[in-house]
Amino acid sequence: MPLSWNEIRDRALTFSREWSTECSEDAEAKSFWDGFFNVFGITRRRVASFETPVKRDTGTGFIDLLWKGVMLVEHKSRGKDLDRAARQAFDYFPGLKERDLPRYVLVSDFARFRLYDLDSNEQHNFTLADLSKNIKLFGFIAGYQTRSFGQQDPVNIQAAEKLGKFHDLLRNSGYDGHPLEVLLVRVLFCLFAEDTALFERCLFQDYLEQRTAEDGSDLGMHLAKLFQVLDTPAERRSTALDEQLATFPYVNGQLFSEALPISDCTRQMRDALLDCCALDWSRISPAIFGSLFQSIMDTTARRNLGAHYTSETNILKLIHPLFLDGLWAEFHKVKRSRNQLFEFLKKLSTLTFFDPACGCGNFLVIAYRELRLLELEVLRHVRQHDQLMLDIFQLIGVNVDQFHGIEIEEWPARIAEVAIWLTD
């Protein structure tokens, strides 16, 4: 779980004071960036490397700090030209693999920061003294993300294309049918889990990069082992288990319980899966998993992602008059009464939702999310009535067991299960 913003701001103030007089790039730059990541509760060496070599027209260059696929840092001594530092940073781009290209470029001279967001085409300039005031610009380091739910979001389309390529390579090798469907659902879960704090940041990607051979020959074996670990509670795991595998949490339920045939993999398959890892899956709503997965399994659907997808906007148009508007109206009537708020909380936890033709669960996922958002607003008002309540979250009652659906096809049902778990 990410640190609270209050904690991060306090750490940022301490960091700013500690480094207010430093000026030498060579002497202390690495310690500076280790401390910078620690502001967000992140160990730098877990996600980013110093002095990454990159081929350039003039020879081999070395990136001061690279978090693959996320952020590139170019650091200079105090008072140096940040424009020149930025040009140097962008000059590294042609030498990077596509999956390693960062979304953010950060240049600094200890006293000043300049952050480029390449997705939004924004540039932010501020001083070290004002780091705490600008700290939310770095929410992506701590694990805070703004999700995009648009059905035609470029990230959604990239996800379909990249995971679709992995699917096609496996299928063309003869790995097909039920085992392929289950394997892809599991991979989809892992991709989403490491970008939404269900796993440690980059845990799945690091395991693939660091434990599998570059030619992909042992990828299938390592995936099978990982799935076995995810299905095993921590107390039942071997004490001799690889330390990286031991870091993965136990995933309750049946998603990883079935033993699958081990796939024979190639360099192209490994590269395709690592390309999938490079995407920011936290920007993809679980509500579109069904459409996304259909496009992965069907190359025709992949070219028309969204053409037959019931958008989130349209689902909300349906469920608002169906039950949401009434529940919100009831909440506004009782929100000034502590006792009535408690009764309303109980009511929310006893409601049952059923979709007799749920497909991939789009309606159930959004209905569950919206009910949880309403419950959180109720809890916020309960807290206003009772400031001494120690743990307001003990009152959470809405859960996935209130949501039910029927689907006769296996893979849509699997996707519905995974989507609602991830929403939870």
C-alpha cells in the first residue's frame, strides 16, 4: 500500500533540508536519488538502475538513472544548464528498446527540478525547497495513478495488441484451447496486479527479466512455477523457495489452482510478454477486461476493439436509474443522523445483484465499484459524526459475494471473476 500523502510530504521536507547545500554531481548524486525514492517509500534499486549503458551516434552513453518504461533521470552539478541536461536525456531515446522508453524525464541540479510528462506533453519546473508542494507530480513513484476508463484509450488498444501478439505466438506454436485461455487470464491478472499494488511494483516483470533465459527456452517452466507459488499460502511454501518467488503473495480462489501443460517458448514470446509488462496496466479499467480479452483471442475483434463493447458511460446510464440514483437519494436523506447512517450501511451490505447473462462481467464490475464508492462516502459521514471511532474501515460491509452472474462459456466467466477480484 502506498504511503499516505501526509507522510510523503513530511519525508519530502526532510529530504529538501538534508540536501539544501549539496552541489557536486560526482560525489553525491547517487545518494541523492536513493534518498529521493525513499521519500515515497520505494527502494531505488528495486525499480531503477544507475549508469545504464546506451548506444549513441557518438559512442556509448550512460544514463544517470533509468526506471525502465517509467522515468529517465539526467543529473547535473548545481547551477548547470537544465536545457542542456534535457537535450542529453532525450538523446538517449533512440538507443532504448521500445518497452523501456520512459513516460517521464526528470532533470535536476540538486537545487532545481524539471519534470517532463511525455503523455500529457506537460513540463513542470520547481526548486528543491518546493518539492513538498509539487510532490503529487510524482504520484506514479508512490503507486498513486489516475486511471483512464475510455474504451478507445490508446493504452487499451496497445494492451490488446501486445497481449494479442503473445497469444498468437503461443497458439501458432501449438499451445491452444483451454490451456491457452487459462494461461492468458493468469498473465492478465499478474500484469494488472503489479501495477495496482496487489504485487510489489515491477515484481512480475523483474522475475521474468532476471530469472528467465533471454532465448525464452525456460519461460514456460518459470510461469508454471510462478502460478504454483501464487496458489500456495505462504506458510505452506518451501523454505528453500527462490527469494523472488517468495515475495509473491498468495492469491486466494481458484485462478491458479489448475495445473496446465508447460508451454515451449521462444525469444519472441519472451520479448512479447516483456512488452506487455512495460505498459501501465493501472490505467486500464477492469470493466473493459472482457472486450480486451475477446480482442486478444480473436484477431478480427482486435482490429475493432470497442466496436461491440458496452461502454462504461452506457452502463452507468443503465444502473443509475435502476438502483444508484435511489440509493444516493436515500443517503442524502439520512446523512445527518448517525443511527440512520448505520442502518443504511447495513442495507448496502445486504443488497444482492444478479446478471443472468453476465458475459465478461462489465455490468457487475461497475455496479460493484459504484456501490463501494457510495459505501465509502457513507463511512466518511459516519466518521464526521464519531471522531473517536478508531477504525472506520471495520464497518465496510459491501463485498463481491453480493454480486452474481450466469455465463455458459468458460473464458468470459473466468474474466468476470478476475475483473471483479481486481476491482475489489
